[in-house]
Amino acid sequence: MATIIIDDCINCGACEDECPNGAISMGEEIFVIDPDLCTECVGHHGEQMCALACPPEACVQDPGRLETEETLFTRAQKIHPDRSLTLTAETSHFRAKAS
Ligand code: SF4
Ligand code: SF4
């Protein structure tokens, strides 16, 4: 699943700099996530950093966009072709939950 920002967002901006993919920006009314850039932080962090940073817990999973770890990791590699990304408990919440 990609992550989305719900109406509870208070526009504090805390999430924006936490995203390893630059997926978060100010939208028309609240901050928004570009689903084509969101990897649920797979490839970088074992948790979704925006959700971790968000005071009102407005960064949540989008139940309408189910995605596998493989899909998300492939996206991360395309976004960062110059970096050697890995899949471990520290870089994938799929594995962090399993361990
Ligand atoms: S889950 Fe990670 S990759 Fe997706 S928007 Fe949040 S910080 Fe960015
Ligand atoms: S951290 Fe949460 S409340 Fe702050 S801008 Fe991001 S989504 Fe909105």
C-alpha cells in the first residue's frame, strides 16, 4: 500500500523532510503524497518515516493501493539508480514486522 495523508493533517510540515523519496509536498489544502514516489520507505527505513513524524497520525496506509515489497523496492531502485539499496529489517517494514 502507498501511504496517504488524511484530512487530520495540520500542515506542520514535519513529514516533508523525512521522506527519502521527496514524495511529500504541500497540496491545495493539506500536504499530499505522490503515490508514484512513495515506497512506504522500503529500501531506506524499517518504518514509514512520515507516519513516525506526524503529530496527528495523519499519514496512513491507503487501502485502495495494495503493493508488494517487490513493487515498492523496484520503485525505490528506479528513484535512486545511483544508490545500492538493500532489503533488511532496517530497510523494509515488511521484514521489520516479521522479525
Ligand atoms: S511512507 Fe516513506 S516514502 Fe512514503 S511518503 Fe512517507 S516517508 Fe515518503
Ligand atoms: S507531519 Fe502530519 S500533520 Fe504535519 S504536514 Fe505532515 S501529514 Fe500534515
